[in-house]
Amino acid sequence: MTHHLRQFPTLGRCIALAMVALLTTLSSAGAAEAVESAGKINKLSKPTPVVKGEEVSQRSSVFLGPMEKSSEIRITDMETARSIQTKTDEDGKYAIEKNITNTVIHVSARGKVFDLRRGRMSDQEVLLSAIAVAREGSPPPQVNILTTLVAVRANALAGQASRGPYARIVMPSVIEQAQLEINDALAIAMPRMRRDDTHLASEKDPRDDGSMGQVQLMHVSMVVSEAAAARGANGLTSLLDDMASEMATLGRFKSSTVQELRAAENNMNAIRLLRTLQEEYGFGQACAVHYQ
């Protein structure tokens, strides 16, 4: 951990030492807890629904393929454990009330997603998540396969410090560290993945046509969809569970998962998958140029 902290020169010495002390006191149970954090975090408090007509910020996407309309979204303030609930719209987007700011929030989304491989909604619901620092005027976090992996890894690194009064001190640098680790793990598992320099495209909207961030997010989503299809029944949920568990506990993918994802990357017909997404939702085709 101390090696990785040197990658963040702007982090104050006192904060860095405090974070190290917190993280090194955690037992191995902290990582195990993070594997199921996306589900367990929602039990922190009883949610209060967003009041109709309440002022909301701009909307962000839930994507592994767009999530089905009226899917459940849970937003939890990691400092206070206050939780609110809302739903996705017809485009698979959601909004957060504007007064959730200056804190660390965890967003979980449960529902069916558009299966890029099969060109229809998935049979099983999936659980996607994101963790981010909510600041005044900032949009809600994007929720996708990249943010899900970052969330479980960040929670594993921070352990109990991911919630409560230490969250705002510890989590910003821990989230950055998790993004670096996810980016490296995906580069090994998906050699053809387009990289936006060294930055993970977890904050990119999948509808941002033509951006390198969109290409990375689309590529990972398509590979996961292809690998899930190869697993057969319940393939999507089981693959997501395995990827999240491995990143939470190991900070990387097991060799068997790497081989599985590489095979899917080699076998997928990216242009066909993107064309299907374009036909159904009106975006995605701009990425096809990278596969010709």
C-alpha cells in the first residue's frame, strides 16, 4: 500500500499516515465484506423515496447495456448512512436530489439490462454499483461494469473506514487507487481494450459518442456480455460475481477468469453488437470504427 501511496503526491502527509494506519489495522474480513458490499450497503438504513417534483441534478446512465426502465436505484450517504431510493427512466438513467453533496455516496442499481450479445433484455437481474465523492454541481456517478469493480475494490481497501466519519478523508485517494488497479487488471484480461491514457473511463457516459472513454466502456461491456453467453444459464450474474469477488480480495483477476475474458474478446463480433445497440437505443455505432 505504501508503494501505491507514492503515486499521489498531492495527498497530505498526515492524511496519508492516517489512511495507512486505518487500512493496516483491518483484518482479512474487511476484503471479504466488500465482496457483498453492493447488496449489504443497502441495509444501512430504511430508504426514503425521492419526492416527486423535488429539484434534481442531471441524469446519469446505468449501463452494461442500458438498464430496464423502473429498475431500483439506492443512493447511500456513506458518512451518515442516510439512504434514498429512486428508479431508472426509459433510457436507463437516474437522478439524485441536489442536496446530497460534500460526502461519499454509494449508488446501487438492481434490474435487468439489455443483453448486447442476444439483443434483448437479460433474463436475470444484475446488481451494479458506484462509489464517488458528491460535490456541489457535480452530476450523479455513472453506474456500469467499471464503476462496479472500482466500488468493491475501494471498499475492500478501506474496510470500515469506507463509511462513517473517516469516509471523506480516506475514500478519495482509495477510489483513485482502485481505479488504477482495475485499469491494470482489465488491460491484462483484455489486450485489445482501448485505453484512455492511464485513466479508467468509469466516469464516462456510454452515450458520449466518439470519445475514447466510451470505447473503453463499450469494449469491456461487450466482452463481459460475450463471456457471460459462453457460460450459459445465469452466466451474466455468475461472471459479475466472480469478477467482483476476485477484484475485492485479490486486486486482480484469477488466471482462469483472464483466459475466459480473453477468449470472449477474441470471439465477439463487436460491430454486430454495436449495431444492435444502435438500432435499439440510438447510440454505440460510433465505436465501430475501432473494430474495422
